[in-house]
Amino acid sequence: MVQYTYRFEKILTIREQEKQQTEQAYKESVRFFEEVATKLYDLLKKKEDLITYQNDRLTVGSSIDEIHHFATFIGSLERSITEVQQKVVQARAKMNWHEQKLLEKNLEIRKFEKMREKDFATFKNEQDRAETLYLDELSALMYTKKEFR
């Protein structure tokens, strides 16, 4: 019996390696997105806490310098928040791009695997047909051998 070999096995192997690289890049982009999003959350939480603290200080009474200091600090926080929000948007876009590439690689690999399954089924049918022909020929020879005796 002939051993089955898939004619696109090397291409499939290369595509699987590319998929692994793409998957690694996607995981890295997800990690970076989570990192930047956590930083944004921390800044927003810090701003919220500062506003709450400032409101508490205003009810008790605070100096104009203290109010000015809080306003300056909140303004600085808002600029930082705006910068980090832009980074979050960029990180999300990069993550989505990598996710799309990963989906494309998965689809491409599935196509090659489907082709391999069909090719193997064809190979198996051909082998079965060849075996059937061989057995038919063998039985015909056995029959003719008995006839001549």
C-alpha cells in the first residue's frame, strides 16, 4: 500500500507558523491595550477622587490658593487623560487589526485542512479501488487455475 503524502504539507506548515506569529502579535497587542486602558482607568479614578476631595474641602472651607492648586492639578490630569485616551484608541485599533489578521490566517489554514481532507478521501477511494481490482484479478486467476485442473 502506498503511503499518503499531502502535496501542500509544507505550505500548510508555513501557514501554521505564520498563524502562531500572528497569534503572538495579537496577544501582545491585547496586553498593551489592557495596560493602557488600566492606566486610563487609574487616571479617571484619580480625577474622580480628587474632585470628591475638593468638594469635601469646599464644604469645610479652603483657601483660594488651595482651590487654584486643585484646579491646576485637575487640568493637568485632564490633559493626561486626553493623551491616554488617544493611546487607548490607537491600541484598540491595533488590537482589532491583529485580530482580523488572525481570523484571516485561521480561515486560510482551515481551507488547506479541508483540501487535505478531500485529497485524503480521494486517495483512500483510489486505494480501495486499486485493492478491489487487485482482489478481482486474483480471484479470476484462482478461478482459471481451478478450471484448468
